[in-house]
Amino acid sequence: MKKIAILISGRGSNMEAIVRAGLPAEVAAVISNRADAAGLKFAAQAGIATQVVDERRFPAREAFEDALAEAIERCSPDLVALAGFMRVLGAGFVGRHSGRMINIHPSLLPAFPGLHTHRRALQEGVKVHGCTVHFVTPQVDHGPIIIQAAVPVRAGDSEAALAARVLQQEHRVYPLAIRWFVEDRLVVENGLVRVNETGANQSVLAGND
Ligand code: GRF
């Protein structure tokens, strides 16, 4: 069974959705850069090993990222899932996890990379908004797109109302993207993701019939 490490910074509702999805994978660790991340409690109660790499103890980015990589390697995961992990990761760290690190972003990328996506969507007057699960590359919020979900932006929406509508979709698509990953169904070609009908292993078997 493939192993997943989930990185969080706060609430951890996406992490919770992934754990609750009952995927054919083991959530081997939940790692936070903040000791007070609320999601750590849920993870511990679910019997998942938790680790804190406290960013305040590592003022230099490289030292922080080395400690984070070490924490991740402790459970040798097949996949690293960033779920509300509020740190920009350097090219070295990203390169080390290339092809096996994914992120969820609360906008329909390439629109609104970065912070305050819901506020900016309302300011721009877009009529649809949503979320994106993508592979992580050194350029923040720009990696190959695995899945997106769109929601309507309604007249009079507050930032909180729009965020809640998007979050519901995040909880649906992130576990699905991870399912595809652990089933070996994701193929990246020229920066684009294809989702195979069956996993790589299964198609090899089918080819042998
Ligand atoms: C989510 O909206 C996620 O897309 C963004 O930060 C938020 C984290 O929420 N990157 P949670 O910690 O998963 O509840």
C-alpha cells in the first residue's frame, strides 16, 4: 500500500477529508510547520503519527527545509500532499520531491495564484471560481493541473461564503486526485496531466492477457 505524508499549517480540513475518504493508501504522517495547527489534534486522534517542524526554530529557509525533508523521509512516503501548508518551498526542496508532491489551491489556476484568492475573485467580478489540485513545481501555484472544480460566484457573496463553497469542492477533489495518484493513473506529458482509465500496473497486466 502506498504511503502519504500530509503537510498542514492550520485547520486541516482537507487533511481530514483525505483521511476520511478511506483511500487505498496509508496516511503515514501529518506534519505541520506550526505547533498550534488545529489539524494535528484530529490526526493524532485518528492514530496518525504527527510531527511538528516548528518554523520559528529555523530562521534560515534552507535549515527549515532540510528539517522538513528529514521529517518527511522518516515515513518514506510515495506522495507528499500539501494541504493548507502556508510556506513557499524552495526549488531544492521541490526538486527533491518532483513528481510526488501535490498541492491544493483555492482558485481555478492559472487565475489567482498566491494569497487571498476569494477576495481577489470577488474584486475581479469573476462569475466562476473554484479550486485546483496540481503537481508542485518551483514556480508557486503553477504546476501541472490534475483536477479542478468550479463553483458559481453569486451576487452579494461574502469572502467567507465563497470560501465555504469552494472548500466543499476541495474536500471532494483532493481525495479523488490522491486516489488517482496512488492507483498510478496520473501521467504527466509536456507539463499536462492525463488521467488513465486504469492504473499503470493494471494496464501492464491487461496487456499480458
Ligand atoms: C484551503 O482553502 C486550501 O486550498 C488552502 O488553504 C486552505 C486550507 O484549509 N491552500 P484546511 O487547512 O485544509 O482546512
